[in-house]
Amino acid sequence: MRDLFRIARIGGIAVFVVAYALLVHHVNASGQASTLGGVLALVPLLLIGAALVIRPQSRIAGILFLLTLTSLAWWQWPALQKHSSLVFLLQDLSLMLALFATFARTLMPGCKPLCVGFAEAIHGGDLPPSHAQYARQVTIAWVMFFMLMAITSTVLFVFFPLAVWSFFVNFLTLPLVALMFIVEFFVRRHVLPDAPRVNILAAVNAYKNLARVNH
């Protein structure tokens, strides 16, 4: 029963993500101010506020965030409808730059590169030097990837039709992330042929454990 609920939850999230991307692209491609655009621009922020409210340690901050957000949205509703695409851009850049910073800060002196910690969590201990060096290079690759995604998004938004930028952000971002994982998998098999093979479920569980420890 628990597995069935998990599958249903994952499926529901996938349907929501696809539907949201389709609606956002429709709004951007139309180029018209609309109520739908304003609502869609608020959805990610409302979800962040709801996530804060759910957690007891951040409930007050979440309530204040939601109150501030709804007040600003009510005050600037016509502007939000008219410039919803700019809000979408800022949300996209915020996500890419947050991921960039998450990986980049672990490359600072005295810090453990994020992919090294991830690999250690998967394999249950310290890595051989060659594996640790490779994991550090993978961390650098992700830093470059997220920065390139942010730059590409900005260039497309400024110099190309809005529909082109919207297609890139809404329909190419996740496939490009998936492509990065696939390319890294095959590169790892070539560079570290003796590294233990780990299934996806074990990797996901290790990531959850690492995130819990860091939190």
C-alpha cells in the first residue's frame, strides 16, 4: 500500500509539473497580459510558503511570507498580469543560481565537494583518491552547467522571441538535466571502470540521507 501511494504521489507530481509547464508556455507564447499568467506566476511562491508553513520550525516565517506575498500580489495585480513573463524569468534564474551556489560553495577551501559527499553516502565510506578526484570534477561540471543554463536563459529572454525562451525553460531544462546524468554515468564507467555499480533506488536513498545530515 505504501508503494502504491508513493507511485501515485510521484505520478501526481509529474502531471502537475507537465501541466504547469504547458500552461506557462501558453501564457508566454500568447504575449498577452492575463489573469492566468498572474496566477501561474504566484504558484511557485505559494508552494514555497506552504512548505514553510508545514514545517513547525518555520511556520511563523511561512505565514508572514504568504501574507506579504498576497498583499503585494493584490497591490500590484495589474503589473503582475502584464509582466508575468519577467516573474517566470526571475524564478528560473533564482533556481539555477541557487543550484549553482549549492554546488559551488562546496568547492571552497576546506569544504568537501558535494558530489564527493554524495558518492561517500552511496558507497558508505571514504572514496579512493581517483574516485574522489573524479567526484570533485563532476561537482565542477554541475557548477558550470547551472551557470550556463542561467546565462542561456537570460540571453534567450533578452534577444529572442518570448516563445523561444519559454520553450527552452519549460521543455528543455529537465531533459538537459537528465542528459547531464546520463553523460556523467557513461563517463564514469569509462574513467572509473572498477567503481561499484549502484542502482537508482540506492542513490536516491543515499541522497536523502545526505540531505538529512546536512540539514
